[in-house]
Amino acid sequence: RAPRKITTCFAGSHHMNRKICSLALGAMAVFASANAFAALDEAEKMYVDRMLKGSWVSLRDVAQSLYNTGNTNTEVLDVQAETLLERYQRSGEDRDAVDAVAWMCRALGASGNARYRPVLERVENDKSVHRKARGHCEKAAKGLPKDVSNPYTAGTVNLELLRIPPPPPPPPAPAAAGKGKK
């Protein structure tokens, strides 16, 4: 028995397969360029969205989830680091806020990525931050390697730009009139 011929989008495939392949490749290009965070899975997209728009309780829940799942995706953790830098000074004595800052530090520390050590040390050394949050940041920072080759710097992620919703996708192209109709 002869082996079955496998057709691809690039080899001599049938007319209909070429149309489907063209549509699929076009759709992939649109999706890849439309979203800077295209590599994120659905849970990670939800985490980023909640970090951008969330209350202190929501920030704590996301950080706990990142910590518990051991998430090491730098796209997500960079948003976490920037959110921490943006919000920690406003935590004050509020229990939910202090808890959120502590969990954000723990999540960054649990990543094992030395990139976040300077962020954690910045919060740890800020005497205006509640001692509980500083303690968690100190412990998280100590758990990371001392050699930091690619440190996260404030402003690397533009949270305001991420908070602006992306434009809607373009409408589908109109079907060619009169072809294939009887």
C-alpha cells in the first residue's frame, strides 16, 4: 500500500486547502501582532488584568496564586513587579494592602529569578512600609541569587498603557460575491 500523501500549507495542496491555510496563517499573524502578551495562557491573562485593575484583595489573591503555582513567566512577573513598585508606598497600615504587598514580594521571590531582587530590596529598605511587608520582602530577596545580571527596573512595563483596552479586531473581509453560488 502506498503511503498517504500529506498536504501542507506550503506544498502543492488542493485549492480549498490553500484557502484554509491562507486564512489560518493570516489569522495567526493578526493574533500575534494584536497582543503584546500573546504568549500568555488564559490564567496568566486573567492575572495581568486583575493586577492592572484590581483592589488590594484582588492583588493579594493573584500574588498568592502566582506563589502557589510557582509561576515563572517573566511577562507576568514583570507586571507583578511594576504593580508592586507602583502601589507599595500607598499600603500604609491597611491590613489588606499590607497583605497584598507581602504576597507580591513572596510571589516574586518564589520565582527564583534574581531579576526581581532589586525590586524586593527597594521595598524591604523603605521604612515607610509596614514591618510585616518589609519582612516578607527581605525573606523573598534573600531567597534569590545574589548575582543579578538582568535586573528589573522601574518603568520597564508601562501599566497605564496596558490599562488602555486594545482596539477591536478588524471586521472580517467581505466574501467574494457570485463565486460558488448556484
